[in-house]
Amino acid sequence: MFIPKMEDYEGTDIEPTIYTPCGTIASESGLPTRSKTSTVGDQFQIELHPLPEKDGILVSVIPPKQPKSKINHVPCDIVLVIDVSGSMGCDAPVPTTSPSERERNGLSVLDLVKHAARTIIETLDENDRLGLVTFSTEARVVQNLLPMTKKNKKEAWALVGKLQVESMTNLWHGILNGIKLFDDDERKNTAAAVMILTDGMPNHMCPVQGYIPKLRQRTLPASLHTFGFGYSLKSGLLKSIAEMGQGNYAFIPDAGMIGTVFVHAIANLQSTFATWTSLTLTATGNVTLAETMGHYAKSKDTKTTDQSQGYQKQLTIPLGNLQYGQARDIILKYGPSEDDTCLQGSVLATLDCRTLDSSTNDMFAEANIEAATTLSKDIIQYHRTRADICAFLSSIFPLNSVSEHYVISGSDVASVKYAELEVLIHVIETNKLTDELNSSLLEDLSGPNPRGQIKLALSSQEYFDRWGQHYLLSVLNAHQKQICNTFKDAGPLMYGRDSPLFIKCRDRLDFAFDNLPAPRPSNIVRDRDGHRTVTQVDVRQYNKSDGVCFAGECLIELADGSETAIQNVRRLTKVWTPLGPRIVLAVVATKVEAYEMCRMGELVITDWHPLFIHGQWRFPHDIAVERELYTGTIFSLFLQHDEVPEAHAVRVGGYLVVTLGHGIVGAPSKDDARAHPFLGDHKKVGHDLETLAKDQEGRHISVGMLKDTKTGLVYGFVPTKKVGAVEVQVLPCPTVSNIEK
């Protein structure tokens, strides 16, 4: 439902107290009109939902699902501000399945950042502009903000390639120079952003007053987004800068996450519906309000930065950018009445923003706090839990006097907060909600590896000090802003999944990162004899996710020459292989939903499951031209052991595809994509299958793959064996990239 502007009702005799529904607007007749959730998703609206417990209210800002007209992406003005200090020249370790198997290919961290920058360039067009700034001891404008015509894209590509490491880390001047590139007239209907990447702590020319107070003195022409790479970070500062600039902060723990973090950051920008969004909540009667999702640095002076900690008659909450298809949901709690009388009154929500499609830029809605909500228990509890998680994480990182986040004092921060987390998890589990949204939050808190990273980050002081403090601020940002920031965490993967434009932009960026020419290594790699070596670079190793196999409806050839759907195959079924009949020892089943897969004729297969075509073992990702979102069960097979790899291949959908434990380990080559240290090792796979529960048909239940925390690469299955009945879990899967790498 379209919600009119405030001025549309000036001069009327409509009284606020007559608003009764959850998120109502006034009709011309003066009667209340219930706001309905749009099922088409093409309207911009606010909804107010007083909570059933009468202790607060849920405010939902709902952008349109997609643009009015078909577009590739929203026009963007992007300034990349890149740290070129000395540490950016360090090796970017090649992801491997074992921390002890360290491999070098000569790529530095800066090489991969340059590749990410070129990925961005590749997906821009003449309606976009790109600027480039580097900072070390000094900041330097490498390229002014220019339209990305074919000529300018070519020049920008070359300039990125010439970037070299220098010395210090003058972050402040890098930010200033990035902002100054926007000094010309602001472009309308454009998403503007300064994206700042650094791998260290600022150590040169830092503003004495503090970064946030200095930034408050400026009118920002673009949102500020910060990216922290590695473990030597001042991540609290980076988070505060992003909050002040109404942008996002993301943590890149290692080289393996560079691709996915940048891909998601740009995809979110390219699917922007509105910028500089501000939500003001005003309470009437004896109602007062307080925020529930933690501390954050604001554009106002320090005296008002902590208004979220007290009850107010009016709150103003900066929401920053809104994306198509992704609502922003804020839980507010009511303060107690001064004289212990019942709370009576209403809450008025006023929204101000800059829409990029010429929609209305301001709107309002009001609800009486006694009104009943139409939302389900599952949805309400999901937002309550999300708010509780944000409040918990935020409590670890309060704001100091200059509005920078810092870690609370104490030598045992991790153990203290771990105990608090256990209590929070217990409370959440007592709700016994198993829907996808609520389950995703619990997965992030305490799920089996590779999920449960929040709990893992607090499980030891060593983990917290090394990577946990940086990661927790990043996942906090994702939940506060409701953005999908990587392929990694289950909770953030729920955001953006209903936005066709975001998904399209993410897929295009993901494909570009994986398929652009590999960056030229800056660091020389030598063998034991001192000779320079040449290593083939596969950037897909730096843009990872996980998953396996082919769709259950695909037909597999049996030993007698007949065919059956692979979902009918069981243990001891005899299947055809190039070397004759072989017995199936195990079937692995994984339920998926909206999982992106490759279609090749009658074969529906995951991106990185090797198949034999044109005389070579290739990845479907490299050759398939048709893709689809698949919901159902995908399967993989484990055959009886044979020393010859060709005995570990079956014909599915008319193609020869590899099975688990085929015997080829090591690194994949351009001629044979099968090699994998875990998936190719028959003994390791067989042993790991013992950790998986079985369904009633005897098939092994998989819910995902274990990945090395340092390299991010697959080394086993997530265990599912437990006492009692087990159901096959539906994975909340994103678009899949680099599944088996």
C-alpha cells in the first residue's frame, strides 16, 4: 500500500488517537485504514506492529521488491580508497585443505585487491562513475571520478594494474581524498559510495580530535564503507567510520574471502533503492521508546550518540541505504510509566530518504500501542532474537568518548561473554522455533562447524584476540543493516534473497571475479635451487563456498544398461562405469532450496563437480551456459574402491561425472579438474561418511562441508550423526560458487 506524505493531511481534523491497526494511515474520510503487506512487492511502505507482549513495537520499512523498469543495476558512483602500505605486499596464501600444506603462487594481498577492483570495473557501464585513491605515507588520487565508458574502463584497468606497495598507513588522508572526489554537483538517482580497504592500524597523520568528530564537521557526499583485511586491524574504528558514513563494515579474515566480500558489497550497492534514509519515531501519551540493537556512531555530536541507552519521546535512527527487496526491521521497547499506570498512546514513524527512482522521499505511519499485530509468532520472535543478538554483540564493543568502538576491558573477555552467550542460546532454544529464519540465527550462534562462528569466536581468548573481535563486529553490522555480506554465515544469507536485482548483480560480479584474467603475481616464487617458478593462478580459490553433486531427478545408467533417477539409487546398487559394473557403497543426500546449479541438457549439476567433456575433465561452471535455481535433493555417490580413477565415474544425464573418493589428490590442472586432497581420497571420504546420520532409505544425510578456518577449503562433512530420528535438513543456500574447491 502506498503511504502518503505528511503534508497530504495538513489541515485535516484527523486525530492521531484514532489510528488502530499495525501500521495505519488515514483515509480522506477520516477513518483508519489498515496497512497491508504488499504481495507484489512493488510498493514502498512503512508498517508498525505493536508486539503482543505490550513491551515494544516492530517498525518495518519495506522497499519495492524490484525496480519499476528492467535494469542491469542501479547507477553507481564508486570511489575505491586502497591501502598500499608495505604489508599489502605480503603473500596472499593459496587456500589449501591443510594448514600445514602452505603453497605460494606469488600473489600478494594487493594483487588480489587489484583483481577485485577490476571485477568492479568489469561490471560498470557508462551510467556509472569510478574514482581511485591510494594511501600510504600520503594519499594520492590515481583517477578522478569518471564515467565508465569503454575508453575510461580500459584506462582504469591499466591504472589499477600499476598500483604498488609503499610504506605507512595514512588512513585519514585516504578518506579525505576519497570524499573530495565528489566535490562536483551530486548526481541524482545514483548510489554513491567511498569504499575503503586497509590491512592495518592507522599510524600516520591521525586526526587529534578523533576520526568521527572530524567527519561530523563535513557534509558527506557519499556513504562510507570499510573493509578490514587480516588480523592487525583497528576494527572498532572501521566500524564507527562506516556507521558515521551510513555504510557497512566487513571483515576479510584471509585471502580466501576477498572475492565474496567485495562481490556482496558491490551487489548491495548496485541494488540500492534509497540512500541517506532516516527514521524518526515519536511517542505520544505516556509512552517512551528505546532502541534495542546496540551502540553505534551517529552524525550528531557525542552528547547524543548514546540516546539509544535511554528512553526518549523521540528517536531518530539512521538506516543508510535501502536495497530493493529487503526490508529494514527495527524493534523498539517501551519505557515504564512514571506512576505505574498502564501505557497509553501511539507511535508515529516518519521516514525521510532519497529514493533513486523518483518515488516519494518522505512518508509516515502511526499505530496505537494497543493495536493487534497480524504478524506470526515466528516472524516476531525472529526479529526479537535478531535484536537480542545485536545487543549482545554490541555490549562487547561500546563507544568511547570520540565515538569509536573498543573492546570492553578485562583479560577474560571471551570467557565472560561466552557464558552470557550460552544463556542467550538457551533462551532462544526454549522457543523451539524451527523455521528457516529462526534456525539461521541459531546456526550462527552455535551450529556445527563451519556454522557457529559467533560461539567459536568467544570459545577462547586466543580466538577472540586474533580474529573473533574483527569478525563479531562484521556480523553485527550484517544483522543491524540486514545485508548479505558473504556466502559464509547462515543468518546474513537470509537477507537479500527476495531481491531479484541483488541476486542478479551478485551473480554477475561473482562470475566476473572467477573468470577475469588471473592477476599477475608481484612476488617472485623460487624453488629449492633458487630458480624462479611459474605457478598457474586460479582466482576461484579466493572466492569460496561449498556444496556438492547433481539433482535427484537426473537419470543414471545402471550396470545392466537401464536408467533410473539417481534419487532411486541405494547402497549396493550396481552402476555402469567405464571399467565395468561397480557397487555403490554410499549415497549422500543434501536438501537444498533455491540453489543455483548448472544445466547441461538433462544433467543438473553443481558448478564445481567435475565432468568429462571434449576429452577433458572440466568444471561445469566453466562450460555451462544455462543455470537454474533448484529446490529439492542433490546427491553424490561413493563407489567400491578401485586403484584406477576411471572406475570412479558414472554416466548421469548423458555425461560422465566423477564420484567421491576417485583416487586423484593434489591440485587440479587445466586438463584434469578432478584432483582434490579430500574429495579425491577414498579412505578419507569413507571414514568421514561414518560421521553422517542416515535416513530411512539408508542414505547419508549431509548438511554441508567442513572448511579449514584459515584457508576456507573443504576437508570433510559437517557431522549429522546423533541419537534418535534425523530429518534431512534444508540448507538455506545462496547462489553457489566454487563448491568443491
